[in-house]
Amino acid sequence: MSSHSIDQSGLTKGQLRKLNALCKSVGHEIGERAFVEWLSSQSAEDGDSSAELIADTLWPLVQDGSLRIPRGGYRVRRGRGRIIVEPAGS
């Protein structure tokens, strides 16, 4: 196999698998072109929408001083019908 023109050092394991599968199935040049298009569409979806919603909801409380998040933060998880908030160190 010839070396790819895409810098593979910055890709995740899943992205490398996708690139290799595309190159095997449709050929090297078309596979790389398809991978670049797929990768550019994926980078537009960076971030977790749930985490962004939580941050946007809590940020006004942090700014007005009614909520203080200490260094180390908290872990937020779901329980049976409730939300469990605990220090991140535990």
C-alpha cells in the first residue's frame, strides 16, 4: 500500500479505520476525497449538546455569585428519577 497524503498522526483510531475502509472499498484517491468530506462534516458537530445546555443554564448563576464551583468540579449523573451531583474526586 502506498502512504496516504492525509496526516494520520492527528486522527483517532475510529477515523483511521474509516479512512482505511473507504480506501479499500472505493480506491485510494476516491476514498481519501470521501474521507476528507466526511471529516469536515464531522468537525462541525464538535461538542456535546447536553453539556452545552447544562453550562448555559448554570453560567448565569455562577456570574451572579449564587453558585460556586470549586476547583476539581462536580460529577453529574442520572439516578432513578433524580439527578445526582457529587464532587468529582469521589
